[in-house]
Amino acid sequence: MKVAIIRFPGTNCEFDTEYAFNKLGAKTEIIWHEQKEFDADLVVLPGGFSYGDYLRCAAIAKLAPVMQAVFTHVKKGAYVLGICNGFQILLESGLLKGAMKHNENLSFISKNQDLKVVSNQNVFLRNFQKDDIITLPIAHGEGNYYADENVLKELQDKDLITLRYESNPNGSLCDIAGICDENKKIFGLMPHPERACDSILGNEIGLKMLEGFM
């Protein structure tokens, strides 16, 4: 599998993501934000602070030249994964529904977080059972997921909520930690699976998640 990992100015999780997919045997390439084309089976928008998050998380990244290539990739029906800041980019660009607000307590949160697998009817979580409780690191200041009642109903009715927080750390509506699009090709989540991919770290759950794409 060919995995394109997009790097914006301020991205800081691209090498962790590359390491994780290389462990799974993928052919990875880190793509600079000014690049207008690439060839990949999966595009990953990794975590970090794209363009410094100076305006609003992902508000500038959605306008980057590379995003046109991401939209083309989506039109082909290929897979996209957005992690943390990457999830914010997917929301800002309209590839996923909803928005992110500042954490309810207005503080940056960095800790391990228990999550419930809401749906495994997708490639990303097919290696898990519904209602499994897993633990992944989170690290964000704007991870408070928001959507109006119609969108929340659609997410629930169409089985598009993938992960929920067991103990909501940021105020996200419906405890949402991750969602996907209706075609179950585009996935976004705030927790960091790429930071839980090695036994030396005491957690390989993230590797099991990413393996679903292989």
C-alpha cells in the first residue's frame, strides 16, 4: 500500500506516522504542502499545528495547494485519515461534517484517554469489536467537537461515529472522538494512533487500528 503523509508548516507528527506505516510494510512518502499531485492509496493528514494555527485550527491549511490533490484523491474513492490537526483540516475543508471548538476548560490536554469503539463496520476499526474499550494518547487544545442537531442525528443514524470518549475530556457533543464520511472512506479522530505503535511505549493499539487500511 502507498501512503502519502501531508506535511504543512507546523506539522509535527509526520515522522511518527511514517514510522507506524513503515512497520506495517507500507510504502510511505511525505508530501510538502505546496505539492499539487501525488500517487497514493491512503492519504494521511497528521497531527501538529498547521501554519501555526494562528488564525484558527486548519483554517489556512484547507487552502494549501496540496489540498486540491487531496480532493482529487477523494473523488477517486480512495481513503483519507485525519489525525488531530488532520481531523480539524477535514472538518474545515468540508470533507467531514462538524467543527472543532476550544476545549471546554480552555486548556491544552495531553494524556492517555479511554475510548469506546462505536462502530467496526469500516476498514479503520475492522480489527476491533463493537464496544471494545481502548486507550490512546490525546494532545489538543481545540478538540471539542460540535455539530448541529441534524448533523448529529445523521452521524448516529448512518453509523458514522467511530469512537467516543469514555470520560469526555474536552466537551465534545455526544462524547465524539472520531467520525467518518457516509462512504466510510474518510476518517477523522482526535486521539493519536501513531503514538501507540510500539511495545517500548507500552501500547500497540494504534498499530492495530492503522493495520485496518492494509
